Amino acid sequence: MRAPDPSSVRIPGPWTHSEVSANGIRQHVVECGQGPLVVLLHGFPEFWWTWRHQLVGLAERGFRAVAVDLRGYGDSDKPPRGYDLWTLAGDAAGLIGALGETRAHVVGHDWGGLIGWTTATLHPRRVRSLTVLGAPHPMAVRSAFVRDLRGQGRATSSYALAFQVPRWPERALRRDEGARVEAILRGWSGPDWVRTDDFAEAAARCRSAIRVPGVVHCAMEYYRWALRSQFRGDGRRFAAAVSRPVDAPVLQIHGERDPCLLPSTAALSGRWAGAGYRAELLAGVGHFPHQERPDVVNGLLAGFLTS
């Protein structure tokens, strides 16, 4: 079957699609509402559409919500390099400026959350507040991977190590019209969401988006940098740079049943947050709180962002 065109991710809805140039690349953004800026950063194996419920919910509560296709995803540029957290944080910081603001509330899930932590540390003047979902601090992940071999070490190895192999993960994720993407979404979710029509639509959208030319290779490059940098100088410099606490207020939302980034790992994150740190653990929820419990997450977000 023919691969989908990048423009196929421009799904119509109560939002507008546009492009901005920031940090040397073109980024596809989706905007809804007016008010204080909230930038929404997605994770793997998703694209901007993972924030559909938050785009509308935040707009209804008086915010300007902007979801972006990260570097390498969706209808954003897919350059051959730049999939390290240094550069990705620069993408997020540059995006805020390109949207005409000096600061924004940053909300990130999975890789988007890791980017959010990094942006708040490396570009603190750009971040008004930080909300992370299914995303412990990068140093918490690194520590737990080494010290909790039977827990986070095993959980991470179950997928991230396989992503290091050249070419095979790309073929596996594209095979059968992206069937493995649906399997990942199902395996990482809590039991309730996977039985809904909303999950079926999310799986179909993500299966199509991963097959856009270049996307799956770029998505794997995130994981490849994360592991290989641990043995290089840039990884040591990155660890030193993000080890200081985040100044902005932080809301951490995590699923009690997240099998990918464990709640015990998320609980370590407070060490790298300041006095404005708050954590919420959602019962029965897996790795995708914003999709599994959108009303709960929207309520937590609205309360945090207006406090």
C-alpha cells in the first residue's frame, strides 16, 4: 500500500493548521483558542493529534493551546540529525518565540515530557510552567535504568534495546499498515481505554501517521541517541546540564499502570523539581493519561495552569 502523504496528518477539526520556522526547521502546528499560550509536545508512537481532547478543553477554559508535530514526525521537517534532547529542547524554545510569545506553559507526554524537562532547565526564561505526563525527569530515568534492573531496567530494555538495531525496527513498525503501533498503544494502556471507540480511532490515526515517509526512522533516532549518548561526551555533558532543579512550577501526571516508564521511576523526579512540584498518580491508567482520562487530565491542567 502506498505510504501516506505528510499532509494526511492535517486532520480537520475545531482548530487551525499552520507552519512556523524555529531552530532551523519547519514545524507543523495546530492551534485552538485564545489566551495564555500552552504548548503541547507529543510522544511515541504518536503525533500532534494525541492532544485533540486537550486542544479543545484548554481552549474552552481560556487558553491558546498549540500542539506541534515534533521534529521528524507528521508534517514537520525530517532532517537527518538533531534527535538529541539538546536540539529538541531548542526546537521547543524556538517554537514559543515563533508563536509570538516570550514564555509559555509547556505540556509534554513521553518524549515530549522529556523535552519539556530539558527545555525548562536549559531555556528557563521560556517556560512559565511545566506539566509532564508519563515522563519522569531524564535523570530519574537514567538512574532507575541502572539501579532498578528488574523494574525500570527490564521495562526499558523490552523495547528500547530493540530500537537500536539498524533498519529492523523501521520495517517492523511499518509492516501490516503499522499493526505494531496499535499493539504498542494497546500494551502500554490501561484496560479501560482499549475497549473504546476513541482507542480504535487513535490506533488507526497513529498507524497511518507512522507510515508517513521518514517518520519511523526519525522516531527511532530519539531512542538511539538516548542510549548511545550514555557512552559519549555529549551524554555526560547533557546529564550535567539537566541536573539542576527546574525553577518553574511542575505538575507530574502519571498512570498507576504505566508499564513503560514506571510510577516508581516517576516518583524520583521531585529531586529535580523546585518548590512548586506536584504529583498526581491516576488509578487504572497506563502510559497515556491524556487520552485514557481526558476529562480528569483537562481538569488537573486547568487547575494547575490557573493557580
